[in-house]
Amino acid sequence: MDKSNSDSFKNTEGWRSINWRQVERYVFKLQKRIYAASRCGDAKRVRKLQKTLMRSWSNRVLAVRRVTVENQGKKTAGVDGVKSLPPEARLDLAKRLRPTGKSMPTRRVWIPKPGKEEKRPLGIPTMYDRALQAVIKAVIEPEWEAIFEPSSYGFRPGRSCHDAVAHIKLAIKSKAKFVLDADISRCFDCINHEALLQKLNMKGKVRQQIKAWLKSGVIDKGVFTATSDGTPQGGVISPLLANIALHGLENKIKEFAESLDMKRSVIGRQMPKRDKRKSLTFIRYADDFVLLHQDKSVVTRCREIISEWLLGTGLQLKPEKTRLTHTLIPEWSEDGKGWI
């Protein structure tokens, strides 16, 4: 079906003749099949379907549309200076998209952080690399969405910060708890490449291409700097790679919760492991997270476990943005209008 689409597109008016509803339906159906196979643990079928989607004409033209038409940064140029493409050039770009294991450096752009003098570094890939990243992201994202931990909300389809806030409200509405409010320091800049690639568990050209993006380096005011760690903010695939790098942290905390000494108040017996896991709430949005439990010592120990786990990915907590507090302790609002 997809091959016939490719042939028909080539023989008509090109970009403007593409049936986008049909293209989106084809890609989405393949992604659903990858998701289902991943949920079942059928790794062989996952890889077979991923190869089909990787070769798909529909996936390539959809990726090009996303970075040249839909994306907010569609007019931001990479190191090659290309910042917008006419419809004919978009079709040509889609034809050229192939993982080659090579990548051009990203262009360094500094943007101000809201309310601060500090600036955040972005690495802007070329238009070609952005489109190819969108192709590969569409291929690997369904596999990981099937296994991502339930309390991860940042940069995931169908999830938002409002869902994370609702989860926090649900966790504290019936019982007062101690809270670890934490932030991971320079998450995108410090992710260990080898640890990430090993966790990604991809082989062949896709692995080589992702490694090439990680190692591509940056050009800032004409000066090239190699990159030995991190994944560039500004890349299409970077948020997904960051979520993959942090995958497993919630389960590590829940495993610790199973070992807690928690007894039923009425009969004095140990609570089942399932209830112990539920007693500890971990909610993450990108590189920010909160951890809640009624016992302060448990929260303190969790902070130590998290710090140890993060070392394996090349990351660490940011001291000035990590604090231990309580849900009943009032705080002075940032706008200075009163207690919250």
C-alpha cells in the first residue's frame, strides 16, 4: 500500500498532491502495531515493523512536514544556513532521507531562561538532520511508549504538565506527606552517551545514526566544540532520548518501597508489597520530579538512592533546586502577595 502511494506521489504534482490523511493513517497504524508488539515483549516483531516504518515513504514525507511546516522552529537555520523550504524542495528532502551514520554539527543558540539572567544553550541541527530525527523518532517512540513508567509525563504524546499536577493533587488530598522536590542538573547536557546507547538497545544503521547525532559537536560563533556527553536541546529526538535515559528511575524507587517496614495499624502485620509501592509516589516531568511519602526518613533515603542511580547515567541532582519539605508547610508566593 505504501509503495503504491510513493509511485502515485511521484507521478502527480508532488508535495501539494499528497493525501495527508492517508499518510497519517498509514504511519499511525504501523506505530500501533509496534506499540502492541512491544507491550507483548515480542522484540523480533518490533524490529521487523520498525524496519518497515523506517523505509516508509509516508513516514518520510510526514517527518518533513513536521519540521518544515508544523514545528515552531521551522525557520531556524542550522549550520548550513537552510531555514525554510518550498514545497518542491520538501519533496526532494523526503526522497533523500536515509540513516548514513553521519551528521553535521549543531548550531549553538543561547536563549534566556524566564525570569533569570542565565541563558539556556540550544543545539540546532540542520533541516536534513531534523527531518531524519523525526523519521527515527516515529520508529522508536511507540516501542518505548509501551514500556515507559506510568508516572512520567514530560514530552510524551497524550500527556501534559496538567496530568502531572492532577497526579500530585490526588497523592496528597487524603494524607499529609513529606515531599522531595528536585531538579536534575543540566540533564540534556550531561547524559552519558554509552549508557544511553546501551539502554536504547538498537543495532545497525539506526544506532549508528543516533550515535552520530550525539557525537556531532556544536559550532558557537564559528568555533567547533566536540560533544562527549549530552543530547542537544533543540533536536527533534532529544526529548525522547532524555526520557529513555531516565527510564527505570521510578521502578528503582518502587523496589525500595517494597522493602519498607510498614505494618497494618489494626492487626500489626506487614503490608503487602503492592500497598508499600502505592504508599510512595514518584512523579516526573522531564528533568523535574517530586517524591512523596508520609515518613521523612523514607524520603531522605530515596534522595540518596536517586543520586546513586543518576550517577550511572552521568547525571546528578541540582542542589539549589532540590529541597525536602512537607505538604502542610506554607510557602511565601513568588509574587510576594501572600502565603500559599
